[in-house]
Amino acid sequence: AGPTSHDVVQMVKRTIGARKVGHTGTLDPAATGVLTLCVNGATKRAGDLAGGEKIYEFTLVLGAQTDTDDDTGTPIHERIVEQKHRDQQIQYIELLLTPHR
């Protein structure tokens, strides 16, 4: 895992000598992407920036389980998922991921 949001804020403060540095959202330790920072007076606008749309991409492995329930854990169970069950599970997952309006 890389630096935390707090780590990045502290690095930027030291590097540019800023009085105030804030971020618009915490980084998930396993995530990659952009951490938007606001410096000095712009920190008052951080809330305006935080409400933007976020897009998450992921890989799902049907039939696999790890001891942490994510890809950082040790595999503890694996089974083959038959095609008919796989199609049903994918439809269910797509339903869960559909934005609620």
C-alpha cells in the first residue's frame, strides 16, 4: 500500500510550505487514482469538490474466497462455478451495482 491521504497532505505541506492543505476524500489503501488537494484558502472549497462522481473498477473472481475477503488475503477456498450458476450470479451482481434512482 502507498501513502495514506494524511501522509500526502503532510508531504505537500512540507514541500511547498503551505499553512493549510486539505483533501476531498480519503484514499482506500488498495485503491489507485487521484487525490484532489486544496491549498490554503482553497481548503474552504474542498466540500464543493468532494461531491463529484466517482467511478470504481474492480475484478471479481467467482468461486474464490480469501481469509480477508479481498485480493490481499490468502486463498482459503476455491471452486468451479458452473456456467448456468455463473450467469445467474453475474445478473445478480449487475443488479446490485445498478444505481438506485
